[in-house]
Amino acid sequence: MKFSEPWGRQRLSFLLETAASREAMMWKGCVPKKPSSQDTDVSPAQRDEAVRWLTELHGRLQFYPETLVLAVNILDRFLAPIKARPKYLRCIAIACFFLGVKTCEEDECVPSLKELVESSDCGCSPSEILRMEKIILDKLNWDLHTATALDFLHIFHAMVLSSRSGSLDSGLGLNRSQHLALLTQRLYHCLSDHTLMQLRGSMLALALITLELETCCPDWLALTIDLLRTSQIDSSELIRSRELVSRRLSSPRASLPPNTLYIYQPPAPDPPRRRRSPDCPWDHAPPALSRLPPLLSPPRKILQTVTLRCKASAKRKVEEMEVDDIYDGIKRLYNEDITNATAAVQEGAPPAPGGAERAAAGGGLGVCSVLLPRQEGSSSPCPPLQPVSAS
């Protein structure tokens, strides 16, 4: 859009005044609906999802930007005064999109309704879309002509270029068409956020253009004041709108999609515990219970009972094992004592004093003791008996 002075400024001022008067006549304060647990009305999140779906469809079909912006405007104007069930939302959205296509696109570029149904995969039949289109037109009094946020964005962008075109181009590194396309993409992001429905189209466009001027023009404040004076918008309202738009542009993925993955990070692993017995191999609670998340862990009392029982059984098992080891050692000593004494008698050496008798009687340990160390190469814990040398 290029105009020569002074007719360019006058023409832009006339377009801005016409669009502002049309917006004032059509605008109704759109307050976002509160989410409801009942399936009786479209929630704000479902509305945003439908707008993102239309944006994706618009990109595939490569229609004019005015088509998508008008379709979203018709959708919001239709959903504001009525309650629509979520199961009809796709049908309503594609009907609004078809109305925008027939209004903004060239006649030879308008697809048939059957082609639109196939390309969009909306799940509706052409007859259902036609019936929904009739309902939307009756609700809007067959008046689709309105000033959208994209209209104001074009006007404000042309005003800035007519006064600061050289400094704006050098600061951005983009030509005018590329810069306007960038602002249009940001407008798409804002349209898919229900919290910005409370802003008029002129306010949304002015917030977008002033935020861009702040990043690329040293005298952005003077340009902003000039735009405020021309559009007759309150500065406090612009400040509030800039905050909302800046928050949306800084976090375009603020609302989580439905297929979001939540990763659980378990706490730090417990230190390794000493094994005690086969029945209860851990000192405390079993590792399967100790590593459960807090929401899945059993009650504290049950864990304490399991721990106490486990400790008692482990202690009892250890005591039984120690007693069995002592008895096995004593039996082994008795057998080796008798065997060694018999071998000494057969070799002609006298047995150890009282060794065989005590072993046969079952009293005492003879010359062996469980406290003596084991010698190398011996299978018995006691040293082997030696024959008495004859002197």
C-alpha cells in the first residue's frame, strides 16, 4: 500500500475513520466464557483449538489472510450470544470458514463444498454445513461486513511507512511485504488465544505495531503517540493491551496441547542395604516398596509392621544358623578325634591321653578347641594329632 503526500495521509486517515466507525457499530464486549464441566457449551480451550485447526487448514489451501481473520471474527460473533455443544464445533468452524472464503477470495479460487469437506476432514456432510451456514447468517442478520484486526494492521503499517519508511526498513532488514507478513503471522497467534477476545481489532493491531516499533525504531515513542492521536485511543488502554499481547507472543505455547507428555523424576536412590537372609534380604522395607512414588506407597503403619516382622524373622534365622554351625562343628570334632586316635593306635603310637575315652563318652573337646586357628591344607578346624615320641 503506497500513497503520495499529502493525499496519502488523508486517504489513510479516511480509511481509519471508516474502519473505526464500523467497528464501533459492530463491536460488542466479548468476555471469554468460563470453562464448564458440563457438555452444554463450547469452552475457551475448545474455541482456541478450533481456531488453530482453521489456521492450519488456511495454510494448506493458501488463501488470503483476510479469509482466515474474517472466519475467526464470524466464529466469535456467532459463539458469543449462544450456547453451542462441542460436538457441533467443527461444523460451525468450517461453515464460518466457507463464508469467509466466499466473501474474500476470487470466484475462480472458491472451492466447491465437497472439495472443502474432503480437504478439511471435518467429519461433516455438505448438507450439514449448508444448514449450519444458514443458521449462522440468520444469527448475524446476514451482515458479514466488519472491520477486522487485519484491516487496522494494514492501515497502521502504511501510516508508519509513510512517515518513517527509511529508518524502519534499515532497522528491520526486511522489505515492506516481508514485514507485513511477519506481523500477520503474529496476529494469527493472537487470534488463537481466547484471553485476547476482549480487545477490539483496532487495539490488537495497534498493540502489535507498537511492540514491533519498540524493537526496531529509536523514535518509537513519538510514532506511538502519533498513532494514538490519529486513532483517538486512550494511552492506558494501549498499555494494558500491549501487556496482554506481549505475554501471548512471548509464550505462544502457553496452553498445553492434549498430547502433552509428563515425565516423572523419581527421588534420589536410597543407599545400598546389607543383605541379611533369603527370606528378608534387606534391613528395612523391600526395595520395591521403598522406591514407590509418594502417591502409590502403602500407608506408614503397614510399612512399619512389615519392617518389624522382617527384622524379627531375620534375627531368628541368624540365631538358628549360628546354633546349627556350632553343633555341626562339635560333631565334626568328635568324628575327627576318634579317627585320629584310631590311626595312631594302628601305627603303634599311644593315643592322646583321654582323647578316645572322652570322645566316646561325649564329654569335652579333647585336645581340640574351636578357638584354635585353622592350619593350611587341613580340612578340620583343629590341628591334626601327632603320635607321642618314645623317649
